[in-house]
Amino acid sequence: MTPSTQAGRGAAPCTRRRRGRRTRGPAAATWRAWAVAGAALLLGSCAAPLPPVTWLRLPDELAAPALAPPDERVAGQTWQLVVPVALPGHLDRDAVLVPRGAAGLQPLGGVRWAEPLRDAVPRLLRDDLARALGTPAWVAPLPPGVRPTRQLRVEIGALDVAPEGRGVVLRARWSVADAGGQAPPRLGQLSTTVAAASPDADALAVAHRRALRELAAAIAAQAVTAP
């Protein structure tokens, strides 16, 4: 082995790259400071208390004039409200929606429906209808042995808060069929705006409830005029 070869082999380790800790520059320190600040902000937002939520329901009873007394022409009838009652898709949520602009809707802050309208509307409409007619009204499933003489189908096109919270706009149509098929179905419709005492959540809930009561009264009024 020649001296030059020995020298070359001895010098080889000197050409290897030494690995060790790199010196972090100002950019790395700045990035780390921003990361720490962002984490602190995130933790602070998670720890902030959520705003309180008011759960709203449609009241069963109202301090309102009583419905018309039962009519003898519907005595002995048994009504069935066919479910589901058709509702617009935007009402199938727990947010209380109020108008915004010409066509927009926005949730009323901090307020939610405690019972979905798809459940509350048929339940309360059935109760109001029974009181208006003075005759039993049911939704399926019917109790054993109960056979309806009239079948009611209802489609609600609007049950919306009016602009500026002045009330509730209701548009609905319905059909009443003889369960035995002895007569053609009778059709009806209602379009009304029920005023609210104020634009707050409680007053709007009461206006929703009164709108359903007006719908039941209109259906009952048509029933007692049937030939």
C-alpha cells in the first residue's frame, strides 16, 4: 500500500458530513411564537361559555275566545287526521326562522323549538278539531275497534313568521273524505295572518298556536255545512 493511498484513506473521515443540532434561526422562533399564540386563542374560544338557549313550545291552552260549540250535524262522527301533515321543508328543524330580506330566512338567536313542528302540528290540530266538532278525532294508529267515518288530509304551505315579527302567516289546504267512499271528498283552503302581540319568541309561539286553532275552526265550519 502506497503512502498516498494511506493518506487518502486517512483523509476520508474528514470529508464525512457531521450531523448535529442545527441552529434555529429567527424564522423558526417566529413560527413557534405564532403557533403558541394560535393554540392559546383556540383554547380560549373552547373555554368560552355558550350562549343560553330558550326552548320554545306551542302552548296547549290559550287565553283566547272559545271555539264554536259542537254542531248536531257532525254528532256521532269519528274523524281521523291522516299523518304526516305535509309541511314545508324549512320547518323541519328546531330553529325558529324569521324572514330576512325578500326571500331569506335566518334563525332567531338563542331560541329553539322544544318539539319538532312535524309532531306538534298534527297533535294540536287534532285536539282543536275534536273541540271544534265535539266529536272524537284521532291520528293513526287508531285504538282497537275504532273506525273513522271521516278522513282528513292537511297540507300546510306556509307557517312562517311575518316580516318584522308582526305575526304568523298560515296557508293550508285540506280534503275531507267519507271513509266508506259514499261521497266525494270535500276540499278547502285557508290563507290568514295571525297577529302577534310583539316580535319576541313567546308572542310568536302563541301566534303559531292561534293559527292552528283558526285552521281547525275553518275545517269544522266546512264540515257542519256539508250536505
